[in-house]
Amino acid sequence: MNRFFQRTVGLAVIVLVLAAAGLLWWGIAVTDPPALWHPVRVTLAGAWQVMYSAELPHVGVLAAAVGIALLMVALVVVSERVVAARYRRAGAEVTNLPLAPRAVMTRTRGEFAGDVTVTVLIPAHNEEQSLPHTLTSLQQQARPPQRVIVVADNCTDGTVAVARAHGAEVFETVGNVHKKGGALNQALANLLPELGDNDTVMVMDADSQIGGDFLAEAARRFTDDRALMAVGGLFEGEEGHGLLGQFQRNEYTRYQREIRRRDGRVFVLTGTASVFRSAALRAVAEARGDQIPGIRGEVYDTLALTEDNELTIAIKSLGGLTTSPTPCSVVTELMPTWRMLWAQRLRWQRGALENLGAYGVTPQTLRYWGQQIGIGYGVLALFAYFALLALMLLAMDTWVWFPFWLGIGALFAVERVVTAWRGGWRARLVAALVFPELVYDCFLNLAFLKGVFEIAFGRRATWKHVDHSKAEVRS
């Protein structure tokens, strides 16, 4: 079954989105045809004449649209809570999953595995410019890590010297051709056999800085709940990069808000900075090639374009619990150009779809399937909105205002401002303008479409590395 989805995941998303759009179109078509509307002409201030139409859309169509939206939200929320509750409280029928809370609690009952420790792995390929900032943020932690290991992967610059100058250990890969995942697999193969169940491993990008309480909060969470398998970071964008940077910061601010509202129930354990219980990483390595995709003995699936997304699904598929609490903040790099942003988002999209193809439809992946279908439907709706707006402008010789849709637009603008509020006055200003962010959304939607069609028609994906030696250095 999984091999079938690997070949057809893109087509499946396309078909499901078109089917949903067709269902809505059918619902509109079977309603009574709208009567010809007659705009009202009014004069403002005795000089400015405007036309408006106060007619509302068909009530049945509005009710159906709202009902379907609420139903989809309810299905996602209920399914997530049911899956989480099942693994938290279920009996023998799911204890074959090695990371299911019931199995973990039974296996570790009455045993003390020692205090929680943190070993940080920083995969680095030519990161001498950004690495000092990352290492400094670790030294300034309220609860410093026990070890910091820079995994130097095929470096040709001063990364190794910089790491040692800042007091970090260095692990240099040998013959690695599998990028970040391959480098981490080599380091973890040496590290994991030395660690107990209460020893944790943080995987952190070499271009990121974590908040001062990150490790203290993660250690507290692991100490309080021995069934917890991973603590992810809530990332925010670095400063700079003009309007494009602000678009990305607004996007990340909204993601943070959503995870806070979900009480830390995270979609993806970000590769920017996440902490894993060593037992979880060992269980993933042992399950590869059997319960989950990959090569037995390797923590990271080196065939995955987005290793953080794949590892999240792997841990959840084995029954593991994850969270991303608010104190675990991390500042990550932003893409400074539209070309680099395009490459990043295309890789994310292709990776997400390929991971779904590898895992198929399971209780753990239903939420991700729903996310992809929802994004696809949103893409279709946004482009349809712009197409209809252009068609109306071309077909009419005068502008007509529609109070109902103006009200909807005002609510949308308020939502954009409220959800970006924590980002500061620049974030609020950009959000209030609405249309600049719609253009940004269209750009991201095009990357989504390209990713879907590439995987649907068998186009090969590539992995791109950002060269930080040429990027702007943060002060």
C-alpha cells in the first residue's frame, strides 16, 4: 500500500482538491439561479457618486460553506485528540508500539535512569560565519548542556577551528554523501550507545540561536513526564531582509500563535532546534525498514528531503508524544531573496508529500493528509478569487461596492493584524495592508503547486544548501 502512495501521492492530493471544489461548484449550481441585481446609486458629499449592492449571497450556499469548514475543523481536532488519548491510555492493543506512553510507563516503572542530561549536536557544513552566534546562545543557557558536539560535514572553511575555539567538541564525518541526515546518522551511531533513557539529544542548526530558558524547560518537561519523547522549538525569524523578511516573520509569528493555542501540540519538530529522548532515537533506528520507512539502524531516513518532518512522523508512528512549549523559543535564519525562499519552500513541499507517500494513510498521518488537502483547496480558492476579481473589473464599466464582502474583507484584515500582533508595529502595519501579504501567499502557493505537480508527474527533487559564507552575517 505504501509503495502505491509513493507513486501517486501528488495525484491523490490533486484529485481530492478538485473533487472538493467540484462538490462546492455543484452545491452552487443546484441552488436557485441568482436574480439580476440592481445597484443603488448614491451621492456622497454632493460630489462623489458611488454604486453599491446590498444583496447577499444565497443563504443555502453560505450555510453549506460554513458547515463544511466547521466540519473539517472538528474532524482534525477530534482525530488528533483521539489518537493522542488512545496512545496515552490504551491497553495491550497498542503496546506493540515501542514509544506508546502505556508501553513506556510499563517498561520504565520502578527504574531510575538518572537525571536528565542534554547533549547538543550541531550539523555544520561551512558554517564558520554563523556558528559563533549559535555556540554563544548555548553558553548563555540558564541550564547549560552537558556536551556540545559540532558535526563538521565536508567542511572546507574554518568551521572546525571556530568550534574548538568556542569550547565545543568536533565530530568530522567520513565519506558522507547524504547531507545533514547522513552526517547526523554517523554522529548518532557513536553517541547513542553511550546514553541512558534519561539522556537527551538536541539537534540544532548552526545558523540558529535558542532562548535562554530553552534547555531548562525541555529538561523539566522530560523529568516530569517520562513518556514524553521530544520537545521542539517555537521558531521566530531573525531581523533584517526588508519586506521579504517581514513577510516571513509574520508567517512564523502566526505559526507560534497557533501552536500556543494548541497547547504545544506540534505539527513538525523543527530541525532548527529540537530535543529528543535517546530512547526515542534508538527506537526509531530499530524500527526502520520494518514498522517505518528507512534503513535499519539509522535514525534519519537519508532519502527524505525534509528530515525533520520525516522524523516527526516516525516518532508519532511509533506512538511517541511530542510538544513545543512556549519557553522553547529559537531564532532562525530567513531567506534573504525570493529565489532562495522559492528553493526552500519547494523542498519543504516536496519533502512533506514524499513523506506522506512513504507512510501512507495511518491514524498518525491523517492530520498531515488533511493539511495538504486544505492547503490545496486554499490555493484554488485564492487564485479563483483573483481570477473572478479580474473578470469583474474587465466586464464592468463602473465600480460597484458590495457591503457584505467589504465586511468579510474587514474581518479578514482584523484577523491578519491580531494574529501578527506579537511581531510588533511593523508586523501589524504589513498585516493591515492585506494585499502585500496576499501576494506573498500567492508566491508560496505557486511553490505548493509546483511541488504537487512535480511529484505527481515523476520529476526528481534536489536538495539545496544555503551558503552562509556569502550570506549577511548577523551582528
